[in-house]
Amino acid sequence: MRVTVHVHPGSRRPGVGGDYDGALIVRVSEPAVDGRATSAVAAALAQAFGVRRSAVELVSGPTSRQKRFDVEGATEERLGELLRSKGEAQ
């Protein structure tokens, strides 16, 4: 399943959840330096969807706050839950 995310790097309260213009909000504590935030987002998505880290692959947006990931094993139901949630720490 392809998931569009809006990234908040350097966040004091990391978590996955909420909706930003149709994209899933992902807050990570890592800074947006040398791909560290992108790696942290992939790990956070894997945890949020209950899949292995290797099941999450960046498709587009390596240097943008708007990114697209393919998440193997993700479900529409779980994505809907995350979009409606407040994004508490996962």
C-alpha cells in the first residue's frame, strides 16, 4: 500500500497520526540531516503498521517533508485509524 506522509523532523513529541491535507502526519525526533529523519520515519511507519522495517520503502520525496512510502502489509483500516488519531507517541 502506498502511504503519503507529512514529516515533522526534530519534534519533541515523536509519533504517528493525524491528517495534513490528506497525508499521514509523522513526527520524529531526528533532524532533517543526511537522511536521518527519513530513516526514522520509515521505522516509525513500520512500528505503526506492525510490519518489519524492511517492508517499508521510500518511493518519492527523499528531501521533502511530503514523502511517499510503500508499506507492504499495511491495511486501509489501520491507515484510517492513524489518520483519525491525534498522533501520540507510538
